[in-house]
Amino acid sequence: MYHSGCLTVPKNINIYAHHFKEFCTVQFTMTTSNRVRWVFDCGNWFPSENDWSKASRSIQLEEKERIGRFVFKRDAKRSIIGQLMIRKFLSEAIQLPWSQIKTKRDLNNKPIIEGFNFNFNVSHDGNFVVFAGEENISIGIDIMKNCYKGGKSLKEFFRLMHRNFHLNEWAYINKGTDMNKTSLFYRFWCLKESYVKATGTGLTIDLKQICFVPKNELKKDIILGDTELFVRGKLMSDWSFHEYLYDDYTITVCIKGSITPVNFKLITFQDLISNAEMITEEDENYCKLYFNKEEHP
Ligand code: COA
Ligand code: MG
């Protein structure tokens, strides 16, 4: 077995490869530091004062300040872990000391690094933060818990959201039983978000023009890679989507090109911080403010 932490899958896992019509077996290559998929469980992370101080001093000042403005610990934790993932990936991939890594945000707020050909993306939902990093390949990631947690009734939520879906997608979602309608909804949502995050536009574009056509059902321990994307009716064959089901979460990685999927590895706070360097001054007040916050709403 190839134990990858979050997802335990055989090394020769069966997947539906992007360009094969038939169910097939693809030989996995071991993860190298330049092809990374990480998952972190924030639900089981209760940082000590020392941990929070180390983490907050190991990220860029503007990110530290942004994270300091979150009302709840949950949101601050998810965002700081995303920042540590970005810095760990880049310092290992580029082989530069942690303190010399300088990321910025593009016009749509996407974290990027200039001058190096490394692409990465972060997503968080529920307890989890996920990260995908690649060299020379545009990448986007999204995670969603397959359970509706909004304030409105599910019926009302679906009524409001359906305008973001192509008619064919909506028909596909509504074919499901009540229970799996929600999972199907989140599967399509993850596909859409992973794509708009890879292109970097975010949710500023008309999501109805993006139509996904799944070929197979999403199942545990199987990575799907054959879902097709049509934009304004045109097949976008240069984009691939690796879809994972973990616990009651859907994770989708969108890649420009066609590459073998990589298993997610469960990463710990110690892993994330082991090569970190403190890049800002000690700030007792920052830590106090964090510990005075409620965990979640
Ligand atoms: N493209 C790709 N990734 C982005 C991004 C973008 N435009 N903006 C932010 N991200 C990254 C960040 O790392 C962010 O983590 P952080 O908030 O801790 O820094 C992470 O994606 C969040 O992803 P996720 O957890 O999946 O968040 P979400 O489901 O709430 O949605 C977006 C994320 C990007 C799709 C959504 O926020 C969006 O579309 N925003 C619109 C952007 C916009 O309108 N910008 C106008 C200029 S301000
Ligand atoms: Mg998201």
C-alpha cells in the first residue's frame, strides 16, 4: 500500500485517466518535492502560544496583519497554515532559504511568486486546508465538505445557486437522490472553483458558461481524471481535473495539461515549521489577540 496520510490508496491505484475511455491502472510515481499535494487537519490543531508566535513570525508582514483581522480562530488557523504551506513548498522547490521567499498577490488576490516557474494554490473548508504545488503548470485547488451548512433551507440555497450552473450540470445534479444531490452540487462547485482558481479569475466570471461533464461517479480511494470541461460549448481538452473523495470532503485539483495524479499527504505543524525562519519581530500583543478569539461562530 502507498500510504499518503489523508488518502490511503494502493500504489497502483485504479483511476480513470484523462485520455482513456476505459477504466485503467496508472503507475504512480513517488511524490517529488516539486509535485506536492498536502492536507492539514486544523480540527486537531490547537496551537500553543509558542506555536502561534512561531507561525505568525514565519510569514510575510502583510499576511500576518491580514490574518490578525479574522474574528474567529478557525479562519486565522486555516489561513496561516495555507501561508506556511506556500512558503515550505517554495523554499524547498526553489531551494532558497525561507526568509528569501517573497510572494505577492495578483490583481484578483491570488498568491503568486514572480521570477520563478512554480505554481501553487491553497483551499480551505471545514477542518481541512489543502495545497497543490507544481513546476511549469498552472494549478488550482478547491475543497468542499459535502454537507450543506448555510442558514437558508437547502431548497432556497439550491434555488439561488442554480444560476451558477449550466443547464446540463443542473440536470445532472438533480438526477441524484436528495442525499447525493448535495454531494453532486459540491462536486460541480469544486470543479468550477478549481478552474477559476487555476486561471486566477476567481468567481468574477460567469460560471454558467463553464460546463463540466463527468464520466464517472466519484468514489473513495479512486482519483478520477476524466471529467471534461466545456467553455461556451467548446471542449477545453488542455485542462485536466483530478477529483478526490476523502471522508465527506471533495477535493479537486485543476491542471493545465495532462499529468499523473499525486496522492495527498497529511502534513503536521512540525513538518510545516521545521525549516521556517522568523522573518518578523516578536509581537506579544498579536498572540494575545489570537488567544482572546472564539474558536468559530
Ligand atoms: N485565484 C486563485 N486563488 C486565490 C485567489 C484567486 N483569485 N484569491 C485567493 N486565492 C487563494 C488564497 O490562497 C486563498 O487563501 P487565503 O484567503 O487564506 O489567502 C485561497 O485561495 C482561498 O481558497 P478557498 O478556500 O477555496 O476560498 P473560497 O472558496 O472562499 O473562494 C475564490 C476563493 C478565490 C474563488 C474567491 O474568493 C473569489 O473568487 N474571490 C474573487 C476574487 C475577486 O473578486 N477579486 C477582486 C479583486 S479584490
Ligand atoms: Mg473554495
